[in-house]
Amino acid sequence: MDKIYHLLTLIGIGLYWFLVAGVTLRVVLKRKAVSVSLSWLMIIYIVPVVGVIFYFLFGELNLGRKRAERAKEMFAPFELWFRSLNDCQAHRPQSMRAHILKIDELCNYRMGIPALSGNTLSLKNTPSDIFQSILRDIEQANSSITMVFYIWHPGGYTDSVGSALISAAKRGVDVKLLLDSAGSARFFRSHWHDMMQQAGIRVVEVMKVSPWRIFFSRLDLRQHRKLIIIDDAIAYTGSMNMVDPAFFEKSAQVGQWVDVMVRITGPSVNVLSCIFAWDWELETGERSFPHIPECALESTAAYLPIQVVPSGPGMPEYLISQVLTLAIHQAHRSLCITTPYFVPSADLVYALKLTSQRGVQVDIVVPKYNDSMLVKWASRAFYSELMSAGVRIHEFEGGLLHTKSVVIDEAFCLIGTVNIDMRSLWLNFEVTLAVDDEEFTHSLSQQQQVYIDQSTMIDADVWAQRSLWQRFMERLFYLCSPLL
């Protein structure tokens, strides 16, 4: 009997090491970023068996066979629709400034999406301002309302939006909602789901979470966009989920979430509408392109352009990450970033350090209290390296700062749904706007200054005195960065 146990033990050890060797080879052959590959290898070796399981669940971009095939078939017709916008008068590369022109060239080459002029933007920076504006536009909707959100959390203002959508549907407006299964789990368990469907609203649960599906698609691949399009004439995007901060995550003890949204009119609304059409077809198989926007501009005056930048499985890889890096490298005087989750790649860390060492003032604003302990510790692992290069890091104390914004030279900005972490930049369905409008950028820069005024800047000398325990926790959770 002892010999049998001994033999089974040897077989078990052999099979395990064969499995680890196979997964190691798979990690290497996938040619991920070196830092990501090394992190995965550390997890696989340090946490036996569990590390291998985690890799198969979270380590590879697995959209699921059906969605992956559909996304591949969709790309050509959607690219054709986007490229048709290059014939619009609103696409004026000859009048673009250098930074937006380079981003236009990148997005045009990779996905056919041009930067379009003739838009108007307004920044909404308080929950009451955001919700009241959305409610007014819903109440005036005539033909269609489409929305995509990661989180829909019932309560407060959110219920008012739900009621307004039901009223719109009852008066004949076509209402469609795409809500992420994981982020909006509470909504799908609530009475609101049934009430909306009974009113004729089409509600689609995106990337359903279930024990069965973990074998066919990546568990943490999420629909993270926040989009509202009304009558193909008005759009909203930004950092805020469909949640009332006064009713959301109260038990987390991090304070209310702090967000902004942008209200947009003009031809870029139709581009955002086409992004919704992409997401809708990917989930339902139903294709319905928005109309080509009105291209004529009222005069020959310089209308400053907006570049819509989407990303996600089926779209060109790392497009938003490339746009972010391109924007950072064009900073001459100042760069300010606000993000709730700061776990940058090695390439992005290098870009931030290089920018600071060129003499550009670089400020990063993150929340002092975070709803993710993993992110909190992993973020702090980058502080010393960045501060040694002259980067200023501010910890916001007025709640959980959730605004995702980048302002370059107070003249150009990025704003949208993208966090500075691996999942947002490399994995999830996201959207951001590159805005070449000094007036709008100035308002966003002022909002960033409000955040900085409510923050404490990390002192490099004091930070260097932190305990060995804190240093250990930072490095430990840094190893988990591929999961963040």
C-alpha cells in the first residue's frame, strides 16, 4: 500500500509540474508585456494550483467563442461606417493643432474614426446637475434613448431616471439599455428590471456572470462604458455610473463617489451612437447603424474637434492606451491626471517619469481612501519611483475620487471611462474623448484644481520613512497587478 501511495504521489507531482511547465510556456508564447508576464509567473509559482487556476480565469483575453466570432465579422462594416465620416466637412485635419492631429491619424489608421468638429460640450460636476440635465433631456426625447452602464444601482436620483425612461417608453420612444451583469447585479434582482421590461424597454444583461460561463469567457472582462444617447442628437459620457452617490456604497466607508459627466451635441454624438450599436450587436446579434451626422458647418470658423476613442475586445488592441501615451508625450508645460485606480504599466510609468524629467509639471490625483484594498496597496508601490522623477502625487480626501481625466498644458484633455490600470487600458470595453477645446479644457482643469485643493500632497521625505510592513504590502500587492 505504501508503494502505491508513493507512486501516486510521484505521479501527482509529475502532473503538477507538467501543468506548470505548460502554463509557463503559454505565458511566454502569448508575448504580453514583460512586467505582466513576470507577475503571472510569480503568482503561478508562489501559489501552487490556485495560481494556475487564476491564470486560466483571468490571464487571457477570452471573449467567448460566439462573441469573438461575431466581433470579427462586425469589424469591417463598422469600420466602413466610421470611415465614411472622413468625407464630412466636420473632419478638418488641415485646421487641427498638432496634438489632436496625431491622435486623429492614429484612430483613423487603426479603426477609421476621425476627429470631428462642430460639437458643443458642457461639464457636469455635481450629482444634482448631472441628473437634472439627464432627466430634462429624457423628458424631451422624441424617438430613441440608448444607454450603456457598468453599474445601475437603484435608489435616489437613479429611480427618477428609471421612472423617466418608463414614461418615455410608454409615449413611444424606443428605449434600449445595456447593463453589465456584475456591476448591475443589484438592478437585475430589483423590481426595476421587471417594471422596465413590462413598459417595453429592452434591457440586455451584458457578459452574464455564472459558474458555467467561467469556462468559456474571462470572468473579469466587463462592459465598463458609460454612455447615454438621446435621439442621436445629445450624448453623455464620463466617469459616473447610473448611481446616486448618496445611496451607493455607503458601507464601504470611503465617502461619496465624486464624478463628472460631459453633455455633448454635434456630429460626435453619432459616433458615440455607433459605439452603442457595436455593443448592442455584440450582445444581441442585431445590427442597426445610426444615420450619418449632418456634416455642414455653419461657417469657416475653427470649430475645435473631438476624437472619440473606444476600446475593447474585437476593436484594435490597446488603442486608448496608445492615445494616452501619445497625449502624455506631447505635454510641454503641465500634465494632470485624476483616476480612482492607479496601477500603471511599466511603459506608462516610464512615460510619466520622462515627461516630468523634461521639466513638465506632472500631477497625479488619487483617492486617499479606496474601495479596493488591492488597488490601494498596489498604487502606493509606484509612489517612490514617480516622486524621485519629480512627479507630484496628491491623495484626495473628499470621498472616493472617481473622475477619470487627463489635462495637458491646460489646452487639451482626455475625459471618459478609463482608469489608469491594466483592465481599463488593455481589457474592458471603454470609451474616452480627446478634446481640443481650450474653453472646455479650462473648466476641466479648474475642476481638477478643486480636487487638488481637497487633497494632501505626498511628501517624499516623509514617504521614505514609512514602515517595512507598508513596503512589504506594497510589493506583495504589486505582484497582483495583472488582476487589477
